[in-house]
Amino acid sequence: MKTIDSDIVIIGSGITAALMAASLVENTKRSVTVIEAGRPTTPLTERTKARARFMAYGESPWKQDHLDDQNAYGTTWGFSPSMNVGGLAMHWGGVSPRYSPEDFRLTSLYGVGDDWPFSYEELDPFYQEAEERMGVAGEQGPVALDPRGKPYPLPPLPVNFNLAQLQAFATQAGVATWSTPSAKLSVARDGRSQCQRCDTCYPVCPSGAKYTPDFTWDALVRDGKVTLVTETLVRRLVADPKTGAIVRATGNRTDATGEEVTINATTFVLAAGFAWSPHLLLLSRDAAHPDGLANRSGLVGKYLAGHRNVNAYLNLPLELYPGINVQHSLVSKQFMRVPRSGRYLRHDLRLWESSVGREPRLRDDAGKPLFGDALLHDWRTRAKGATARIRAYYDVIPDRESTLTLHRAKVNRFGDPMPTMSFRDAPESAALKPWQEEQIAALFRKMAKAGNGTVLKIENSVNDLGQEHPTGGCRMGDDPIQSVVDRWGRAHDHENLWVAGAPTQPSASCCNGTLTFVANGLRTASAIARA
Amino acid sequence: MDDTPPPAGRRTFLKLASALAISTASGCRFETRVPAASGATGSDRRSDFDRTLLDAVGTAVLPAELGDVGVAAAVGAFVAWADGYDPVAEEMHGYGYSDIRYLPADPAPAWRAQLAALDLLARRALRAPFVQLSIDQRRVLIATVVTGAEGDRLPAPIDATHVALALLSHWASSPDAWDLALNAKVQTGTCRVLGDASTTPVPITGRRA
């Protein structure tokens, strides 16, 4: 059996874990060990080739980035089985908006959902820290829409030729937009390249312009600041039945040996994301904690949250050139910062160039196959003009029974039940859904009309698949009966156990969540350093 | 996750990711064309197409505007792509589905057989080898064998039900083909200088893809 000793052990090596580790090693003298169930990731030097094969064939650039017997079931939209060094963020898109101040005061301002135990203003310095550590390129929108304490660390990615025209269209339609903040370098920094517009941010950036957690791990390991243990699955946290303190973590190697592993530490940080964090707490049930650790409230695995979207394509009387920078967009927070009204609706808004409807086609209008110059002539006709893609995430108030539980049949090689998820809207949210989606669709139609354009199509998220940018499962709060962890991420029931990032969030706002997950994690790291 | 891809099946995903992938699904990010010839090799397989027959198909389905050199280059790029294909390699798994998926079996044997069948059909129907037919005659024959292809969208090359469509869609997915259609030097899907993004793309009138 292998034994590991450390002051602080972090379980999981994803983006929240990486940036927390970077913070901890700067702010404590305690040793830090990171336990990752998966393997090392595809190194940067191999990503150009990996990208080429993804582009040519659809191959994964992240070979064997998962464990075949370690997966989640149920409504898994928003979940990825990625389990390797860097986690899911090895193939994130790098889009890094902040939540808006309203997200932290939903009950107070709108009478729905729950307030967070702290404010946007309290999170602002940790947002800034996250942006600086990752290298976020952005421009502040109008101050009333986009409040922040300090400027972005890097200038924004440019509003390119296509986006400039779309920005003028949006302005004409009454919507303020600006360059979407992104964890992609607008100028070279720390040995990483400036963005090269490769347009494969998702799933792989070959230049290193997009932040991925392996950059942080490589530096921390190289400098001897953390110990990174891979291919080791933590299967249980063991609590002292009298004090509740976590005394060790136990698990196994995930390589062929399956060797047993024990990890002794004084501080345990669960940074394994919204699925695997509550899953481990539920797995760790014992005689003193029959419902799992940290679960006096019965809320471990509850209140899974996320958002859905309405997506549309507009035909506009502009001349765009699809492909200038497909993955970059304009963003607006205009509809996130709304006053209380009769019915609740908040959403973000993003605007992209699109080539929908402008592609070559196999047949003409009469159904005759198109070959050769006839195909090219037809394509040229179709290629003129402009298609804009517009999308709004709207937030979903989670139900208490939006849950992650242990699957009754699916087990891994060690016999541990796997997680199964069932996302559920709170009743008020479910009742609002049709109206909310129609309101957003009406906005899109209004925008198209303002731009003298037409709507090609409008689509809603498919029901019952799960939700996007998911959070929850270990929600934070001041009342131990209503929450799993306190406002700093410390478990109410276990003084030396901390849960970090996405699982602690009471809600998931209506925009991409990764930056907020990291900011929350950095806030937790600051508390661990002080503890 | 930015802009989550849809809960796509493999065919849909490949359409998004490996060809002239234009997303139509909500939340999907893939709205890009991809390089026709990646230059990458997955294995040392050889597709072993009858190159004379494949060239003859190329002259029928690809634009004459490419010129002889352009058509030959497009056919060569397709062959290189087929040679580099790695059967049942792991597909990209993103957001929206949690199962691990794998690419299909090698399409080359079926495509080789289809080339041979085109020649047989030409000999039976028109009493001449396929390569000796006029361009229009070749197109008529090809049109008869691709009638089963669904919809009006070109399939991703790997999903093409006929080698003629695979070749055509492979070319159409290239940055140069898109530039030809747009009459502008955009070079979509190609790593490029960031600062150039703000300028109007340069017209390419007179150039050949």
C-alpha cells in the first residue's frame, strides 16, 4: 500500500484546483499535494498535431482523458467524463464573463431562489485574481452594466471586421455589446503565445494562448511547490467519529496495479467539480455519517443548478466573411441587470458571425445534384450576405430535488456506485419557462426587424437533458441546516474539510460559469491560508 | 464551457467538427470550415484508390475553375486524408453527452468498390470506360449513384455514402474553397495573425484555389 503525507491535500486537478494551488503556495508554508484520478494530459508540444487530426477527422485531441469505468449517468448535459490533469478545462472555450451583482441577491431583489451568503463586491477581488492568473483579455462594458473594481489585466481580443458590423447592428437594435472577455492572450505573456485565431479554442488551442490548467501545474511541479499524484482515485474520506475531523483519504491507483493508497493530511480540499465532489461525500458514508460526510443538512447532492438557452440565426443585410474568428463574440449584460418586474427573467446575450445558410449544397432548388462550376456558382450566390448567430442563456432556479445520487447498478472496477443526476427546475422556474423563452424569442425578432433582417430559425434548449455550466451539490450558506459548506467553503460538519468552486454555488447565473467557479475557489483558498 | 455543443450523435458531431461544419444546433460553437489536408498522419495505411478513376471523378465533381492543377491537388489532398484516417480512433467528447464514442471503420474499401462500380456502370450503360466519358456523361452517372444521399447538405467526408461526395465535400471543406466562394482571403480554420482580423479581407479575384 502506498502512503502519502501532506499538510494540504487537494482532490482533483481541474481549473479551480490549479489556481487554488497557485494561491496556496504563495500564501502558506504548508505542503500541498494534489491527487488526480486520471493521467497526464496531452502536452502543449503535441497540440498542433492533435488539432490537425481533430480538424481533419474529429479525433479527440485529449487521448484517454477519462477512466472507462468512471462516469456519470442521468441528465448529464453540461457534464463531461474528462478526468485527467487539468480536468474538463483542458477543452473549455476560455469564455470568462463575470456574473452580475444581481446573481448574489436573487431573493432580495426578485423574490426567487436564494441569496448567496456574500455579495458581488466581496467576490470582485477574487474575480480580479482569477483574471490575472489566467490572463483574461477583456474590455469593461458600460459601468452600469459591467461593474468591476479594476481594469482587465489584458486588452480585449479585437472586435474584428465581422463583429464590428454586428456591433453596429446590435447598437441599432438597442443592445449594448462589447468584446467577450476570454482567457486567451491578446498579447504574449509568460511564455504563452498571443491568440492566433485558430478557432479551435474548444476543444484545443495549439498555441497556448488559451489558458489551461496544465500550465499552472507544470510550473508548480517544476518549481517543486506542489506534489502532483496522478492515476490515483480517492474513494473515501475518513472522518473521526468523535470530532468529525477528516483524518485521511483512501483510494486506489487507477493503473493496472490498482494499488491501495492512503493520504494523510491536516487539511482536505475537495475540488473535483459539481459531480465528483458530492459523489465522494456520499460515497464516504460511515456509521457516524450514514448519509455521507458533510451531510447533516441532507443537502449533499441537492440543488444542482444551471441554465438553458434560446439560440437564433438572423439573416441581415450586411456583408460578412464567415471564418474571420468564429469562436470570438460580442457579449451584453444588459438583460442580466434588470429591475424587479411582474415576472422574473434575466439572461445574457452573445452575438457571433455565422455561416448557417451560406454553405455549399448538394442539390439545387429543383433537387438536381450540383457538381463542378454549377456548385461553385450556387455557393457564391449563397455566400453573399450575412448570418448572425445570437444566443441568450437564461437562469434556472434549482429545485431542492435537482439531485445527484448514487446509482443503484452502475459501479466502477472497485464496486463504488457511480453518480446519477436529475436536474429539476424549482416550481416557479418551471412555470416561467415558456414565457421566458418566448420573451427572448420576441427580443430576437425585434432585433432582426431593427436591423432590417429576418429570423432564419430560433431554437430552445432541449428539455430534460440537464443544464449548462452546472453547479451545486454542496451549496454554501450560513445556516448549517440549509447548506453544506459555509460562506468560505468550509464544511459545516468537518472543520478541516473544504469544498471549492462550482459545487458550492447556490445558483449558476445566466452566463458561462468557469471564471466564477475559480473566483470562488480562490476565495476559499484565501480562507484556507488564513485558517 | 463556452457555448456548449449539442447532444450530437457521431455523424452530427463529425459534421460539426471535421468537415464544412456549420452548426445549426443551439449552443454549438462549431461554425468553421476545416483544412482539407491536415498534413497529419494517423497510421501508415494506404487507401489504394484507382487514381485514374478517382481523377476522373474529380474532374466531374470539382469546379473546372480550379484548373487541372487545382483539381489534381484537391484529389491528392483527399487521398492523403483517406490515407491518414485512423479507424475507430476516439472521438472528441465534449459537453452534452457523457459516453465515449469512436470513429467508424475505414471507408476506403467501400469507396474503392464504388470507383470500380462507376467504371462497370459506364461500360455497361455507355459502352466505354468511365475515364473516357465526357465530363457531362460522368456527372450523369455520378448523379444516378448519389441519389440516395439525404438532404441538400454536403455530408462530412467520413459520412459520405459515395466516394464522389466524399471527394467533393473534402474539397469544399477547405479554407481555399471557402475563400473561392467568398472571393476573399479569409483562410478560415487557419491559425493567423490576430491583428489582421479587424481589416476587410482582401479580394482574391483571379486566384485559383
